[in-house]
Amino acid sequence: MTLFVRVEPIKPTGKRNRLVIYSNGIPIGEYETSQQADIDRKIEEINAAETTLLSIYEKYGEFCVRWDGKARKKSIRVKGIEVGSIPKAAWRTPSWQK
């Protein structure tokens, strides 16, 4: 199964983007908001974490992934409650570290 990611500019400035994840044409979640320079990297992360994301969706429904700075992890949340995290093996190097 392949995930599709739709990039949507966030108003009013449009400098940040929502990354909406689809599976079989159905929206299943949202990944971290992103600046243009990091969109490709985050799409790679989504593809690398496909199994995890699909498993979370099947078990809990629509999710969102957000950076948890205190715990230093990419938290997967459903209705504000953490239900998992993106494995570090799926992370890619941020644009500001290249």
C-alpha cells in the first residue's frame, strides 16, 4: 500500500505547509507542519514510517504527528493523546543540518 501526501499552504503567509496523508484516497492523518525546504524530507519520513502510520490509523483512526521537544521524539497523537511515535530509523536529516 502506498501513501499519498497532499501539501497545503497554511494561511495567511503560506510559508508553512500542512502535510495531509492519504491512503487509498482517504485522509488518514497529518504530519508535522513544514517549511518548503523540508517537505521532501518529511515525505520520505512518512514513506519510511508507512507501516507504523497505517497501524496507528487502523487501531485509532485519524492521527497527527507533532514534534515533542521535551521528549525529543515525533509523537503520533489522536485527539491530543499520544498513541505512538515515529521510529528514529525513519527520520531524515533536517534542512538546517545539511
